Amino acid sequence: MSSAQHTQSELLRAARRHFAERGYQGASLARISSESGVSKQALLHHFKTKDQLYRAVLDQLNQELVQLLFVAMEETEQAELQIERVFVALSGFFLKQRSAAALLIGVLIDGPGQAAVADDLRPPVQDFLEPLAALIQATERWRDAGFAAALSIAMELLGVVCLLPAARCNLSYRFGKDPVDQGAGLAPAHTRDLVRSVVRR
């Protein structure tokens, strides 16, 4: 990896955490560059604007989610099993990559963040959300329900797998680390049970 690639990777890592923790508006280029060990001018050499940096972070998230989606779908053709595998994999991924969970929630609800990417031809994480909703539509239970119902189910299940990882620090502060860690350990099994109840007749 070249020095420029290493710097860009460090900037993306720091930016991801800052956008996840503070949202688009609260993230500071000065803090991101400082944490990465470069000047703000160096950051702006790699990413010309805050919007461009935010897009790069979301592109990285989209690639990770799409890869996870298709890997989880590979071992079976039955849509119900694919959905189950996808959400169990997402649960594990978000528990390990807590910033990913907060970023996904943010990209779906953060108004200033939405404004920053409003001119994009393809909205962030669309490459993940569309096939996810299509997969739900492929199940026997939701086949005739239409896209709106499938999208609603996708959002509900994403909320389930995103909220605990995104709120883990806050929950640990309120209830202590041990019960939250124990809950996180149970999350994949709970996710599997919930997905089965939602997608199977």
C-alpha cells in the first residue's frame, strides 16, 4: 500500500467513526484530520469537501453490505434461508463494526446527511437496499405483498440488527457492560428467530 493509499485509508477509518458518532453535521474535518495524523489541508487533498468524504465513507459501507448480502445468499437458493443467513450475518457484522450500524441508521434518517448526497444519481446504500427488498419479495409469504411491504419488512429487520450495536456504549453506561455484552452474544440467535417469524408462513 502506498503512502497516499495508507493516508486515505486512515482518513476513511477516522471519518467513518466521526460520521457514525456525530452524524454528518457534527463531524468535523479538523478532528478527522487530527485523529488521522495529517493536516486539514492534507485531508482536503484526498477529499475535496466534507460531502465528498461522506460519500466515500458511505460507498465503503455500501460495498461491505453488498458483499455480505451476496456471500450470505450463496449457499442456498431458498429465499427464506437466504434472508435468515443475511440478517444473522448482518447482526454479527454490526456487532463487530459498530460504526457501520450507526452509519446505516444515519444514512436513512440524518437530514443534513441526506442533503449532502442529494445530488447523487444513486442514493447511498441503494445497491444494498434494493436487492434486500427483492429478496424479501422472493419469499413465499411476501411474494404477492408488493414492494412497499417488502421494503417495510427490510427496514424493520434492519432496525433490529442495527440498534443494539449502535446503542451499545449508551446502554453499557445505563445498565453496565456485562448485561449488554451478554445481550450482544445472544443477538444472532434472536435475529434468526425473529427473521423466521417474519418471513415464514
